[in-house]
Amino acid sequence: MKWLVTGGAGFIGSCFVRTALTEGWADRIINVDKLTYAGNIENLEPIAHHPAYGFVQADICDADVMEELFAREAPDAVIHFAAESHVDRSIHSPAPAIYTNLNGTFTLLEAARRSKVARFVHVSTDEVYGSIEPPHEADENYPLRASSPYSASKAGSDLLALSYFTTYGLNVSVTRASNNYGPYQFPEKLIPLMISNALDDKPLPVYGDGQQIRDWLYVEDHCRAIRSVLEKGAPGEICNIGGNCSLPNLEVVRRILRATGKPETLITRVADRPGHDRRYALSSAKLTRETGWEPAMSFDRGLEATVEWYRHNSQWIRHVKSGEYRQFYELNYSNRTV
Ligand code: NAD
Ligand code: TYD
């Protein structure tokens, strides 16, 4: 089997490519990535010389390049991770999220349809369901109530992907996962930012009251779930992927401080995110029922492994922070307090 993976130089995509090649999930993997600020070729160093691995630097929105690539490579399956994935960035500057998440998905679906790709997995997020009142949790039929430009662009791309099944019979699955964490995550999302700041004795900026709830999923568990959906998912269906670990942000930050051995005085309350979703809650009963998948990593073990990884990869953190991200961070966050 030849798989075409988009966004394979990012956090989750690179975990998928590393794991798939190491464990022999496919005969060949072509990784298509534009290498934005979030895409880092170093994330693929462990498998860079694997004989089954190929890399193409390209923008998924470039229709000519995608048509040519699909015609040349004739992949058996597409696993589509590439996206502008950060809510705060999409709030400060929505255009890249709309461009890549909507136009890019459209371009790939068209290329896949024209070259008759047998399988297309569109990787999406639980954020499309919006904020969920307790005690409810979202199953796959829950209404879409996206709050941010990021989540709205993902909800739009989910519908587009599903329309290619209904209209053209393209064998599409949509996965909607909860918040991921683990090694190689760009330090702009909650867990890697807090770990990186704690290790540097810098303030940990908690938005608002810190009581917002997220469900945490270890990245390797997510990648195994995607493989299950790719191989066993029913055509034209959605599958939720949750970590079964709901925690308020402040509790996550406290656990990070304990794991790094740093004091709670580093916690700094900052202004809340506009349109901040209070609670995400997901049911993955369908995925477990249909494929047997369940998350294997407990949050405490996963967090410990993640902290250890960041502790031993300070050069990676310095490197990814040295470019565009640092300017963005300094412009938007460095002086924010309540
Ligand atoms: P990421 O930001 O770490 O990586 C995104 C990758 O896509 C980068 O390598 C980037 O270079 C590439 N990319 C961006 N625009 C591109 C373009 N126009 N053409 C080609 N490549 C492009 O993201 P991530 O956290 O690994 O998320 C991957 C996918 O999983 C996304 O679709 C995201 O919506 C989804 N998701 C993420 C989470 C999470 O917690 N991070 C949770 C659920 C779902
Ligand atoms: P984030 O990692 O950006 O993921 P998402 O917004 O997609 O859920 O944020 C997770 C939660 O942490 C969210 O409620 C916002 C909050 N947060 C902070 O309190 N401080 C921060 O510096 C960041 C990046 C996030």
C-alpha cells in the first residue's frame, strides 16, 4: 500500500509517519508538506533515510501541483493532516486557516476524485462541536457549533469531505479527535508552551479563570486510532477519537509544574481568549465498538514522557521558537495580563 500523508512534518502527522514507517504499516509513504512555521523537517529525522519514505515540499492549495503529484504517485490512500491548527493564530489572523483548511482540503479532494484514490481520511477535531454543557458529550451526530475561525474552517472542510462521498462516492472518513499532546508539539499550544516556559522559569499564562475543560489524547494513541479508521472505518462516516481524560486547564498546568519541579508562583492569569469554548467532551464509543481501539496511555504517564522529551530536546525548542513564532508570541502575548 502506498499512502500519501499531508502535513507529515507537523506534530501529529510526523508521529503518524514515524510510527507507520517504524512499524511497517504501509509499503511506501509520501509526505506532502509546505513547511510552514509549524512544519519542521527535524521531526522526521528518525525515519528520514527509511527506504519507504518520500518527501515533497508543496502547498496543498496548489491545484496543479496536487493533480500532478496524485497522477505521478497514484496513492492507494490519503491521510490528510495538513492544516493551520492553532486557534489563537486563527483569531489574530484568520486568512491562513481559511486558505489552507478549506481551499487545501478542496484541492486534495478534487485531486483524489480525479485520480480515483481508493481511501481518504480527513483528520479533524472535536472543536467543530463547540462548547458542550455538562453532563453532555458529543457523539458523531452532535450539531456543529464551531466558535473560532479555526474550528469553523475545520467544520467546513469536514462537510466538504463528506460531500465528496455523497456526491462522487469518494471513500472518505472524517476523524474528530480531542486535544493532543506529546513530543514534537509546537510550543504554542497549552501543554508544550507550559512545559517549555516552566523549564525556562518563565510565567505560565493561564487564560481567564483556567476552568475551561479539555479532553487529552496522547498523540500515539491518536495515530493508532487513525490507522484503525483508515483500515476499518465505514465509507462516508465520522469517527470521534477521545482520550477519556477531561481536565480543567489549571489542573493540567499544576500537574506540569509538579512534573517539572517548578513552583505554582509561575502561574500568571492573563486575559481570556475571545469566544473561548468552556468545555469539550467527546464520546468515542463508536470507534471502540467498530474497531476495538481504546486510548492506551494514561495522562500522568503521557505527561511524564512529554516533559522528559522537552527536557532533553531544548535545542529543538530553541530552533522552532527562533523564527516566526517568536515574533508572533512577542506581538500578542508577552505583555498580556488580566
Ligand atoms: P501542526 O500545526 O503541528 O502541523 C500542521 C502541518 O501542516 C505542518 O507541518 C505544516 O507545515 C503543514 N501545512 C500547513 N499548511 C499547509 C499547506 N497549505 N500545504 C501543505 N502543508 C501545510 O498541526 P497538528 O497539531 O499536527 O494537527 C494536524 C491535524 O490534526 C490538523 O488537521 C488539526 O486540525 C488536527 N487536529 C489537531 C489536534 C491537536 O490537538 N493538535 C486535535 C484534533 C485534530
Ligand atoms: P490550545 O492548546 O490552544 O488548544 P485548543 O484551543 O485547540 O483547545 O488550548 C487549550 C486550552 O488551554 C484552551 O482552553 C486555551 C488554554 N490556553 C491557556 O490557558 N493558555 C495558553 O497559553 C494557551 C496556548 C492555551
